[in-house]
Amino acid sequence: MRLWPALVTLFALCVARPGLAAEATPLAPPCPPGNLLASARLSDSLDVVGVTGRVVDSIGVAEGGALSGATAVRFETLAGSLTYDLGARRRIASAFVQGDAQNTFSLQVSDDGTTFREIWRVPDAVAAGYGMRSRSMMFWDEHARFVRFGEPTGGGTYGFTELQVFCSIPPDWPPHLAAPPPIPSGAHAPFRFTHVHSDVAKIGIALAGAILLIWGAVVRRRGAPRRHQRLRDVLLVILAILGAAAYQNWELRHRVHNYEFFHYFVGSKYFPELGYTRLYECANVAEVEQGFRRRVELRKVRDLTKNELVFAKYVLEDPERYKKGFLRPFTQERWEAFKKDVAFFRERAGPATWDGMLMDNGYNPSPAWNMTGSILANLGPASGPFILALSWIDTALLLIAFGFIVWAFGWRTACVALIFFGTNAPAISFWTGGAYLRQDWFLWAVAGICLLKRGRPMLGGAGLAVSTLLRVFPIGFFVAIGLRLLWVLARERRIDPTGAKIVAGAALAVALVVPASSMVAGGVEAWPAFVRNTAKHADTPLTNYMGLKTVLSFRWETRQRFSVDSHQIDPFHAYKEARRQAFRGIFGRPLFFVLVGAYLLLLFRGVRREMEWWVLAAFGFGVIAVCLELTCYYYSFLAVAAFLGEKREEIPIGLLLLAAVTQVASLATYFYDMRFTLESVVVLFFVVWATWIWGGRRPEVGPPPPELATVR
């Protein structure tokens, strides 16, 4: 009976205050027809490329059509999104999306524009095919004022052509999209000089250079070495100039490689705090503090302790631990400077490229390189003029290197080396052109061989040692020298004095550079850390690796096309495991050591007869290609083979033919693992051939060909 007073009281309150119920739950405005987003206000956007109005205009592409800038919008990162304000809280009854079939998207709603919840994880549509594909969904009881769409996943373009949200289900469900306006029949796209045109031009330059050298060899063997000499010289200079232009990708303007600069500038400047494993983690922490937390929550980043891709949100668990540093912690002043430098490169790169930069393989140079890189980087904060000035250093280093070649071997040899440098496919400027101190090892290696040629063994040994301390792999230039020293010691029971001077120069360089670089790095722990990092890096198969190991690790059934899975956190995990497993097999590591031993025996065949130390050093190009596995952009070391024209004039000819064939391999392949495996095979063939003809029967004694004669 006591229930009746309560009901009477409630009735009285409702009669006295008729607006009470409306205040608790406001009535939704009438449901307008059509797409709610067409009249909604775009209140926020993050990491979006394209005209946003195009995706709410009911115009799309045919199912399976390609992404078109005329009708589509593309998200640049996993955090990319568009947020719409409907103006009032409305019912959400259905939604329609036409987007990349390989991507999933998230449709989220909110009442306050701050806290969002997902109501539809838009699935991929690869079962229906690729290209732009439509997907739709109906909802039972959803209401919201704000609608957010984006945060894509998958391996597609992150693009979509249409987004529609309705407060009631339209009669023609799912909706039909209008076709975009046709392109005028008379319109033609302007000519664009693409990489295909560039590669074809490089093939032509390299082949022309080889033909020119063959011409010189023919007239020399006919007893008329000076015939058409001036014409051949002019043509050689023209081809060298074209080779230099080809390396610059035919551009007159100077390019700054921001991707490379971030790693090498920031990595060296803050090496005592970052070491080899904290660059990406600290960059993410800095980005969170600068207001981009959502990007870090959703993006993937490479964990540099194990070289695997993971979700970056793990750095949010304890961000302060990453500031404790490698050899010393960040001071507040250094941390603020680091944040500014990171922001500079992030803004220059753009969101998509920046995400890619944080999935690369980190900062890996030796403490010897870090010494110079750190001193220069600490001269000031990252800025446009400062980075531009630093980017010109590599150009200066290359000019000095080719100046050494002119000094030691003559300008004709320098032209041949330049033609190869500019036209070979592995070491194109795409990788390291316009970067930060990426050609220092090349200068020191070339200078070392040139100094040996001019009779300065201690300086030559020091130059090769510095190159080795910078990048490790130039140690291959010492192998034939070491074999010669051992041969003389075993046969004549003495130490060759010239060889001893080379070793002494190298030892002196090591004794000076290692302590100095340790001081700049912040402690002696830098070198052991470098050794550990190098071992980790060597155990991480990359698609742009080259060498004998690359060839023996390749299996047709587990190549990149089939083993890379974009749906995995680390799409290349299975690929890397397959390469490791292949090298463990009988046709992997055991065969590798057998073939390396066979090549060293072939090399020793020539070492026993060779009396000039610079020749022995130059044949390090063969040792490096056979014994070591390197990323493709270091294969400019093959340019030293041009020096050997004084010994066998066929070798420079073969070198330029090699450049042309590598470009053909580049044009004929799409996936990197196929491309660089094929290029490795071609390089190994050249190496074995060049070593064989050098170590075989000597040609008749005579003057060197004019094209390769030393000009004093």
C-alpha cells in the first residue's frame, strides 16, 4: 500500500515540470534524408591527403577500380582520421564505405567529440578482389553527434572514395554511386621522365663506354694505339659527364635525403643518450610530449633490440626509462634540443614518410664514423640551412676521391670509374644521395689504393684502415695483401718491407682512431656495443642485401612475393626466418664456406705472381663481394676495378658491361629480393672472371692502353 504515495508524488512532479523528461533525454531532431555527412561540419582531421569534400559527394569508382586523386582521400598513417560534427545528437542507422579492399577502417561515434567508441570495424574486401570495394553496415540503436572514420590497417593504400552515414536506411540499400566525370577526349598527360627512362639511359651510357674501350683495345692490338685518340678522349669525357648526371638522377637541384639525415644526424648527435637501440623509442616519447599521442598508440615501430616490428604503444608504459640513456642520461636541456630536432625532421618528412622512418633499421655506424658525425651535428640545431650545408659534404668527398684517382691513375681511368659509379644499379643515389657523410668510407678506400699506387705504403695502409673502421667491410681490401705477406714469409723466410709498412700504417690509424672515437662517443663501451649491434644487424636478412650469402639464402618458394604477409605485425618476419633457415641447410652455410675457400685459392693464384701492392688492395672488391653480405648501396666499391686496366684491359670493359647488366636486372624485376639476388649473381660472375684472367697467363708486355694510361 505504501507504493501508491510514491506514484502519486512522481505524477505530480511530471505535471508540475513537463520539461523534466526532455532535459534528461533531449529529443533528437527530425531525421534528414540522405548522407548525414554531406551537410555535417568537418571538425577535425589527422594525416589526410586529398580534398575531403570528394568522399561525401556520392561519386565513386567502379567496383575494383583504382584509387584516383580526383575522387579519393588517402590516410597517411594508421592514426589518420576524419571527424564530423552532425550539429546535434542523431540516430545512426546505417553506414556505407567504398575504400581499398586490402584495408580495414574504423567507424567511431561520440557525444562530446572527445571520447569515441567504435561501432563498426570495416572489414577488408579482398575476397571480392582488389581495388576500391564497397562495404555497408546497419545498426540497431546507435546515437551520436560526432562521427569519426579512419585509423586504417592492412597493406593497401589507406584510401577511400566514399563515406556515407544515414539516420534511416535508404530504400535503395546499399546506395549506388555516380560515376566520376569522364576525362576530356583530347586531354593527354604530359611526358614524365620516369625511372625506366633513366635506367635505359644508364644502360646506353655504360654500353657506349664499354664499346669505346673495346675500340681502343682493338686499335692498340693492331699496332696503332693513337688512332682517333682525340675523338675517343672527347667521347670518354662526355660519357663521364653523363655518368655523373645519371648518378644525380638527371637533376640540377641538390637533394637533401631527410630519411637518411634523421638517422645519421640525430643518431650521432645524441649517441651517448641513444646508443644503437633507443632512437625510435625516444623519438616516439618526444612525439607524445608534442601532442601526437594517438599516432604513437597506433603506429608500428622497429624494436632495435631485436630488429622486429612491434606496436609503438609499449613506450607509453614507462616513457621516462628511455631518457635514462645509453652511456649517460638526457639532461633537460639535451632532451628539449632532441625534441626540437625530431620535430624538424618529422615536419620535413610528412606523416607517412615519418612512420616509415621509424620502421627502418636504426642508426648503425661505427664509433669511428660517429666521431666526425657527432662533432659536426653538435655545431647547431637541425635547420634547413644547416642540414643543406652538411648534405654537400658527400659531394665534396666524392670530388676528392675522383681527384685521387686522377692523381694516381690518370684522368682516363677516373672517367671509366665515374661512368660505372653513375650507371650501376645497386648503388644508385636513391639510397644515399644527399645524405650525411655516407661517402667517407669510399674516399678513404680510394685514397688508400691511390697512395699505394704512388709509392706511399704507410699512408695507403692508414687510408684503408680508416675506411675499415668506418664501415667494417673495407677490411676486404687487406685480404690479398695479407696473403702476399704470408706467401713471402713462407717462401723466403722474410717479411716484405713494403707490406710491413702497409700494416704499420694501418695499425697506427687504428691506434689513433679507436681511443679518439671512444672519447667522443662517451666511453669505451661504444665499441663493444657496436660489435653487438653489427652482429644483430648481420643476422637480419634484408631484401636489398647482396653477396654470395644472399644468393645461397634465396629459395624460389619463399621469396618476397610469397612470404611477406601485410596482415602480420611484422610483414617480413616469415621472409627473414625463411632466409635464415635456407642458409642453415646444406646448400647454405656449408656450400658458402666451400665457395669462399675456392675463391681465396683463385685469388692466391694471382697473389703469388703479383708484385704491386696496389693491385692486391684493389682486388679486395672480389673478396668483399664473395665473403661478405652488404646492403646494395655499398657496391660502389666495385669502381676500384677500373684501376686494373693497367694489368688487364678487359677488366674495365667488363666493369662497364656489368653496370649495364645490373640495370637490365633492375628493369626486369619488381621485388627487391629477386632484383638484388640476380644482381649478386652477375657481380659474382664478374668477380670470378676478373680474378681468373688476372691470375692467368700474362698478356704480351707492352705499353698500357692510352685510355687507361696514367697522366702525370
